[in-house]
Amino acid sequence: MSAATAGRGEDTADVIVVGAGPGGSATAAYLAQHGLDVLLLEKATFPRDKICGDGLTPRAVKELVNLGVDTTGWARNKGLRIEGGGHTLTLDWPRTASFPDYGLVRRRAELDETLARHAVSRGARLLEGMNVTGPLRDDRTGRVAGVQVKIVGADGRATGERRTFLAPVVVASDGVSSRLATALGRQKREDRPMGVAVRTYYTSPARTRDDYIASWLELWVPEDPQADPTRADTKKILLPGYAWLFPTGDGSVNVGLGMIDTSPAFGSVDYKDVLRRWAATLPPGWTISPETMTAPVRGAALPMCFNREPLYADGLLLVGDAGGMVNPFNGEGIDYALQAGRVAAECIAQALARDDAAGREAALADYERAMKASLGGYFTLGRQFAGLIGHPEVMRLAVRYGLPRKTLMRLLLKIMANLGQTRGGRLDDRVIAALTRVTPSA
């Protein structure tokens, strides 16, 4: 079906945003602030959950401040505690002019609804229970001119009702599988890394208000799953991946693990079983046990380094996971989705303010150039890093000899969380900036 043949009475807007995750809601909020009529379509009904570590680094906090989101009462943290190679290293978030010196933890079930409601408060029209099944294209130009939708009830089941929405610009923030992008032939790039993460929640009064988020670079577990992990004579084996524990501040902790596809073990292990076996080795006082687990172990893919392109073409922009905007250094995607929403909204607003088709197209095409200029070199560095740590022997050497060197690890934290000061700064900031400038864009 094309926009040219669509019937009367269909909903229209200046822009349609598909998916009310962080990227989609940020896009919608900024568009509404620009005075545009924007429809934000969400498949589920809030509150709804997403698989995530729930951690927000200072880079994400900065984007939330830019967006005007009130984070009062959210769980704050001072930095990162790293465990590996028999060492424990605690690092504060760096103090720079470009980023705040604290991070946040917020459950995605709460974060996503907060951002969606924030977009509504700015003037966006949020419609829940809208399962977008595909794009509409104008038969004359081939451009995307809207979307087709199946209505979903509060129980998650299709009602049988269908609707059509029209707009001259559509934003796909519909996740890693991106039905819209796939329908238009924008397939994933196989030369870009892909990660996987699994996570659950535990009740843990001892750790829920920790000042630091925690990461384990080695996962040692008993060779015999029935053995006591606390006994010194228990034989242990090293499992692939890295793990985290993020304090939520509400009496619980988010515990999970991740792995990147450069690892030889990727795709061949039971990630949920690895998480359970590793979690059983944590100190008893933390109350991390099957009895205190409050949610099932669930997993999700992590698309990295702009793994789906082009980010803009024919009236459709890709934001967040739809465009593969996860950081390969640390698996973080929320901050880049928020950034993409801000940049996309600016380009769209500029485009819709122009009278000629060529001018509008040039402004929209600037979205991809802006995102690549900002993150392309950094993501290329990350691809190289991902290739290295996929080799177990390289990772073991890095942990053994790198972790005890606090100055080196401070620099790596800045690099891995992308927290270098953007202008001026210290020597390490200038080194990071130089590395990203000379590295070819992703």
C-alpha cells in the first residue's frame, strides 16, 4: 500500500517516531520542542521492561540534563569497581568540564516510561499498543511516507484492528531487529561486532546503595556445579565473558553478564547458566541466590559500531539500536541513543523549515554525517579493541598486568566510557581526542 492510494481519515504528523525507548522518546521530545507535530508510537503499554544493565554513565547523565529530565531520587554512583586477576581496583568517574562526575542507575521499566512521559510533556503525541508492521512508501518517489500498524491490547495480543499513519519523515527507533529498516533492505553489517547480554535482579540490602557499580573481568566458577564455591580447595574454571552488579537503590541489584562475538565461545555457551553459576560464587552476605532472585534471567543482543546503514535514506532515520549505536568498549547504548535523538531532531527540524526538496534532503542527510563525525573514529577504535579482547590470552594478560596500574586504568576508564574532555583538558584528554581524529570513521 502506498501513501498515494491511502484512504481518508488517516492520522498525520510532521514526524513519526517508532519505538519509545530512550532514543525514540528523546527524538520525540526534541522534535516537539522545535514546534513540530510528532507521533510517538510504542508497541507495548507502559510500564514495560527492556533487557539492560540499567547503568547510566556520566555521558548518559549529560544527555538527560540536556533533555531536561528530572533525575532527583535516582540511584547515584561515584564510579566503577573492577575485579580481575586477583585484584580489585576502585576508580571514580573522571572530573572534566564536559561531563558530570557521577553516574546513575535506573530500571528500564521506570526510565523508559519517564522519558516517554517527558516527551508528552513537551508536546509529543504518544500512542501505546501500536505494533508497526512496516513502512508506507510513496509510489511516485519511493520515499517513506508513513507506517502501517496493528493495534495491540493491554494483554499484548493483536486486536485485529489496523491503522495507517502518515508523515514526510519517519524515525526508526524500533530496536536491534528494526522491522522498518529491514523492510527497506538495510541489513546488518557482518564486519561490525555484536554482543549479547543477560541479566536479572536480586534482593540485596548489602549492595543496593553501593557508591560504585561493579564489573568482573574474569568469571571463575567451580568445575563441579555442586561444589561449595567458598572452599579454598574447590577446583575452579574460567568461563567466558564479563559480569556486572549495579546497585538500584531500591533494595535490589541488577546482575548480569555480557560477551562479544569476537570471543571463540560466543554463541556456544548457555549464557543464563553461566550467570547463575557465577552469581553463586558471590559472598553470602550479598544475598545473591535463587531465593532472592526477583525476575527471570533474560537476554538481548547488543548491536555495535553503526552495524546497520545507511543511518538516513529516503525519509527514514535510524536511531539507537536500530542503527547499531552500542559502544563496543563497554556495551553501553543509552547515551548514544539519547545523543542520536538530539542530533536527529535538529536535522529534521532544519529540513522541515526549508521550502525546496533538495534543501530538505540535504538537511536530513546531515544526520548521518554528524553522527559519523562525532562517533565514527571512536567506534572504529572500539572495533579494534573488541577484536583484541576476544582472544582469551590477550584478555588474561591485560587483566594481570594492566589492572594493578591505576594511572593506566584511569585512562582506560576514560576511553572505554568515552569521557574525554571534548575541548582542551589534560594530556590524557588530548591523547583520546587525537586517537579518535586519526582513526578512520566507522
